[in-house]
Amino acid sequence: MVANSDFKGCQTTLEEFCEGLSADGKYSHMQVFLHRNFKCQIGSKFLMVTPSVFGLVVVKDLRYKSGIVIVEYLDCVTQQVGNVRININDERPCVLFICFEDIRSIVLTDNKKVDDDAGLLEFEY
């Protein structure tokens, strides 16, 4: 995490930030919530990944203040509440949130495929 003092002077409004989230927008690099098949929202489970740790969390709240997105989360293992602060001008945010339902779907699909392919391993002598 980066100290608050690193973000002084950022004057982006919430409206400007939201407008810049499009694929070709000024803040397209802020697409830190990744999902495929499921619509994830506040209260959804995510795999939170940072350079030093990863784990299952429930996103409890999102706030925006003076160029900082604050993601409040509940750690599913420790049941402790924490938060991640993301500077919207940082071209490489240090955190990703991957929708857990998508991960679950991928794993279940892969397991089904492995089970279906099990018959291919049988040999007739």
C-alpha cells in the first residue's frame, strides 16, 4: 500500500473517473475487478491478488475520495475487515479482484472434462 501523502494534489472528480473507465478511457488501467460469466457486485466473493499475497475476500464497500479508490473487504479465512487503497493515476495497480464464481465455474468445467476423459485412459488387451 502507498501512504496517503503520495496522493496529494489529485483533483479528479468521481464523474471524471467513471467516464474514464471505458476500454479506451483515461482510467482503463483501473479495471481491477475481473469477471467472465458472472456479474459481480458488492457482497460478492473475489480472489484478491497482490504481489505478496492472495486470498478469498468478500468486497464490502467501494469508496472514492480525491483520486483514491478504497476497497473495503472481509477476509473469508480470518473474518477480519481490511481495505486496499488504489491511486487512480497509478498505471499499474497493485491489486486484482477475480470473481470467485468464475473461478469456480472454470474449475468445475475442467473437473467434468477430466471425468469425461477418464474413459480414454482404459486400454483393451
